[in-house]
Amino acid sequence: MEMFIDCEIDCYQSLQTTSGMEVGRLKEMFGDKLCFWGGIPVEALIAGTPEDVRKSVRMAMERGAPGGGFILGPSHSVAMNTTYENFMAMLDEFVALRDKF
């Protein structure tokens, strides 16, 4: 992350939470210098349940949204085989939470 900051990058996208890139930890360490984008494991969108996705959204929002500098999204992209139900659960949970932060 320090290299991105040194290069004057403003935002880091693709937070792969399953590989240790948890948004709350990253914000604690670098949130004064970088915005973070991601937080929803692509694995949850593909193979999880809608409740798994909702839980991921809640966790990402609770850890990433306070104070700004956070863009909620999948860890990489909306990947092939993402289920419609899981995608809609992600959007629905975000809408339910967005005004709380």
C-alpha cells in the first residue's frame, strides 16, 4: 500500500477479503491516505446464499464506511456465475444501510 501512496494513487480497488485484505484493517492503517473499493467476496456472490451476501455487506459497511473513503463493491468484479438473488441481496442490503453511515 505504501507504494501506491508514494505513487499518489487515491483509491485501491479489489479488496479480496478472503486473502486478508479486510477493509477495516486497511482503513486503520492507510485510510488517511487511500480510499478503498470492494469488501464483498466474489465467492459469496457466486456460491453463497443471499444471507451470506447480506452479512458480507453489513460487515464491509460497518468496517469501511464510517468516516468516508470507502466504495462498496465485489472484491474484483461481478463475476460470471454470480446468482441474480445474491446480486440483488447485495444491492438491497446496501440500500438498507447506506444512510446509517
